[in-house]
Amino acid sequence: MKKQTVSQDIAVSTWSLHRLLGVSYKDIEGERVATATWGDGSATLLDIPAQAAQRGIGQIEICHFHFPSTDAAYLAELRSALQSAGVHVLTLLIDEGDIINEDENIRQRDIGIIQRWIDVAGEIGAERVRLIAGDLEPDLAGNNLRKSIETLRDLSKYAAERGVRVVIENWHALLDRPEEVNELLEALNGEVGLLLDFGNWHGDRKYTDLPQIAAWTESTHAKAAYDSTGAIDADDYGRCLKICSDAGFHGPHSLIFDAPGDEWMEIEKLRDFIKANSAQP
């Protein structure tokens, strides 16, 4: 495939390629241990930058569980693969850790895990890290939200020292409504940003709730819904893109695909839809 000029307005998450990669990794007794979670896979993380560039995609997001190693030699290999492809890491997606856990020992352990992944983000030149704001639902007294705000403020300072920006997502129990998303981001006053996910809120509420938080958007998870034939639900995807453009956001959109089908082929369809339907500033 001929290499294209890469676009910085489009990214792709390694989650969209989880079957291509197949293997996931987790830390066990200080070692990264592999499991063929989605099969054996036919590519490695080091292959993804070049494959993205071949499709005109200039940024990638990497799920933390797709790192086979975090040692210096491997991270240098990854930086080299990114540089050779002309691709950079938009976001390291940290999909573990509960920063508001009621058990303080667990909470502190998870904060330490998150800090180590922020270190990795800095080492590979990632622009952002996405954290989970909390797995507990908002309580009437607002204590869970306050604890999240305080911890995110500290983690944001830790990340900034490593050249990385912290973002949160409209995701998990604490941030399942626009009210809490807005309160958290207002309290943090620009110290933390928003990764807006199209697919985390469902039903008609998404079209009323997403506009309430869209002004904070710094990047998206542009996940499409699909109709009964397996085609992109153009009405839904178009409405989500319009919510972004109406709020003044025009990218980067990170392509999220986890339905049946050839992953790169379906990712290209999402890319082309966004190119054809995104209003330009």
C-alpha cells in the first residue's frame, strides 16, 4: 500500500485493532505477562505506526494493555517506529486504577500504577494520558467528586512535569452524567481536559447530554453505531460530529471500531466518513 500524507486530525486507537494485535499484557509480579486475549494476532504494537501512516493517519492512541514491555530498550524501539512512520502518540489510554476507591491502600496503589504509566507516556512523547475519573457513583454530599478533583489535580501536576497532559472521559460511574463532567472540569479550571466519547452514552440522551459537555472537548473517541446490515449508522455518526463542530471542535478524532469485520477496512470507512462529513473551521 502506498504511503499517504498523514493527517493530524485523525487518530486511531489500538483498541480498534485488538483482534489484529490479539495479545494483551498485564503486570504480574513485576513482569509484563502476555495473554492471547483476542487470538494470536498477526501484528505487534511496533507495526501499528507504519500501518496507520499508510492509511493517512498521523496519530495513534495506545491502550496500556498493549505494551509488551515498558523497559527503556523497548520504549526506544517504539519511539523509533513512530519517528520512522511520521506518527505520534496522541493519548496513552490508562484503563486501570480507581483514584477514588474507598480502600485507601488500594487507592494509593492505583495512583502509583497510574504515575508509572504517566512516566511511560512521557518516555514515548505522548501528548496526553486518559485517566478514569472514578468507579464510584456520585454521592449526595459530593465527596466522591471532590476526591476525584483533588487527585486529578495532583496527577495533572505530576504529568505536566513529564510534558504530558491529563484528560478524562465521559465514562465509568462517576462521570455518567453531564452535570458531574462539567462540575469536575470547571473545578479543575483547565488543568485537565476532556476526551469526548461518542459511544459511552446511549439512546436519545446522548444527543441532549453530549452537547452539554462538548465545549470542553480536546479529542474524541469517534465510535460509530451500526445498523442491522453492518453499515455505519450515518445519522448517529453525523449527529455526533455535528455536536463537536457546533461546539467549535474539529479534531483530532480518534477512530474507534470494535464490531465484526476487517479492522483496518472498517477503520478506513470511519476515516472517510469523518473527512466527508466534518465541518471545517
